[in-house]
Amino acid sequence: MSAADFAQQQDLHALYSSHHGWLQGWLRHKLGNAGEAADLAQDTFISVLSNGTAPQIREARPFLATIARRLVAHRYRRQVLEDAYLAALSCLPPEAAPAPETRLLALEALQEIDTALDGLPGPVRTAFLLAQLEGLSYAEIAARLQVSASSVKQYLTRANRQVFFSLPA
């Protein structure tokens, strides 16, 4: 292990030791669920570890809270997607329902698309979802979003590019 790796490991250990309890308590208060709070606190530190940002952190608690808020939002969006998919499946007759493996693959694909769309402005994301999930035309999307059809075309171009380059090959 190099000196730089050792120093980074020490920085992360100090960050974790000093702030894990606080972060988990903060998340427990926000979420009202100790188990989910523990999971998200761990995920927050995993994010710091994978990004290698521990040495550059100046204000640890606001930094960790920001990461945790993003993870909470991501988890919430994932749950909304899963609930919507399962609700759609419940409308199907039993003989038309996909096998459990197919359901899992579909949920994973939805989550990958959600991740790919993450970071795009709301109208761009919404236009993509309206086009892909509801099959709306540019004019119909434009009317819903109260923008021009040319704006919808730009939104969809941007979203399609984002999805195309974000999804695994």
C-alpha cells in the first residue's frame, strides 16, 4: 500500500469514526426507519470511498448530508418506479404476467434508465418518459409541458443521448 493510499484510508477512517453515528441518527430522524437509515449511512460512506473525496472535505456534516439526501431521493425514485411497475403488472390477467426473472430484469432496466436520466432537468426527463412510456407525440408532449414542439425535440435529443451513452453496452 502506498503512502497516499494509506493517508486516504486514514482520512476515511477518521471521517467515518467522527460522523457515522451523527449521520445515521440524522437519517433515522428524517426517514423514521432505523434500518433504512443504517443502510443509507453506509451507502453514503461507500460513495465517499468510491469517489476518493475524503481528503478534500472541509465541512464534513453538510457534505455527508448532501450525499445522503441524494441517496434518499434516488431510493425514493427507485421505489416509485418499482411501485408503478408492480401496479401495472397487477392489472394484467395472471396468464399474461411475466415470470419473476423477467420482472426482475425489467425493474433493473427501469433503474438503469432512471440512473441514466438522473441529472437531467425535469422537463427533459418528463418529455422522455412521456414519449417512451405513453407514446405521446411531440405536439402532445409540448401541450402537456407547455413548451414548443421544437423544445420537445431538443429535450428528447438530449435525453436519448444521455440514455444511450449511460447504459451498459
